[in-house]
Amino acid sequence: MYLVRLRNGCEVKILKIIVDKMPNEPKECIFSECTNQLRGNYACNLYQGRGCEPNRCNSLKPITDYHAVEYMGDNVVKMIPIE
């Protein structure tokens, strides 16, 4: 968890948000806001208006990075990728 100051001055605590698919472009990100429609500029609402860069986002985490755990007995665990 980390503290983020929004552009409106509010501070919020953010955990990782697990998403089915990471956004490929800023316009697909739930935290981005279009600042210039002609140029297609998007700002991140979490990082005080900095440009939105989905590939470097610390708030979103793809579900494929996680595994389900199945306990099969004493000290035996099966890791199942979540897809």
C-alpha cells in the first residue's frame, strides 16, 4: 500500500488493483483523463497529472501474475496459474 496525492489535493491510500488485462494505451486506463483530445494526451489522476504510462503503472497488476494455491497434503502445494 502506498499514499498518492490526487490533483485535487486529496490523499488516498492505494493497494494493487488486479485487472484481467493491462491497458495497452492511456485511453484504456481507468485512472487516465484526456487533457487534449486533438493530440490524444492523457494524464494520470493518481500521479498529479503526470502523463499516463500503463506499462509503468504501479497501481494495476494483471491477474496472470497471481497463482491459485491448492493444498494437496502435508508440505505439498500445487500452484495453478490464474488465466
